[in-house]
Amino acid sequence: MRAPRSAPSLRGFTLIEVLVALGITAVALMAGLQATGSLSRNAERQIVSMLGQICAENELIALRLRRQLPDTGNQSVDCNQAGRLLQVEVSVRPTPNPNFRRVDARVLEQGSYVLQLSTVMGRQ
């Protein structure tokens, strides 16, 4: 004769276990969201930096193409690159040698500093 079968026990997850699993999933998703946001901000900074470098190099090249020693002083030039309006502040300063000038091209976007390129220009 067979032994009587006992009632099958119900197996499943408790409410606490489900809530813990949901909490772990939420934390993992938040970490992924923060990483994605960080990557987006970094890509944006890199784009602005590249466009700013193009603007600064354009201004320095324009000074070199004049083939004369630039006058000392400051000037500000607007530069439109890829639909963004950047400002390039060009500063020409004397050096101890009167045949050379230090030229700084500082790029700003909406008043916020992006980058600065510096060079020395001499008499041609």
C-alpha cells in the first residue's frame, strides 16, 4: 500500500523578497541613468571645446596671414560654429623682446570659459 500524499506546499516569493528585488533593480537603473547623463555632458563639453579650438585657431591664423607684427591690445570677435555663437577674446601683449608679441585667444560660450590658445608672433 502507498503512503498517503501530503498536501502540496505552496512555493513562491514573499512580498519582502519582491520589494528587495525591486529596490536592487531601481538602484541599478539609477546608476545607469547617472552614467548616461555623465557621458552626455562629457560629449557636449568635448563638442564645445572642439568648436572653440576651431574659432581660436582661425583668429590666430588670421593674425599670421597679415604678415605683420600685431598691435598690442584686446579685441573680441564673434564666431559662429555649428549653430553655436562663441566669443573669441584676442589679447596681444608685448614681450621682453620688441620683435615678438604674445597672443592669447580665449574662447567663451555665453560668458563661460571654454578654452585658451596662446602663441608668440614675430616680425615677418
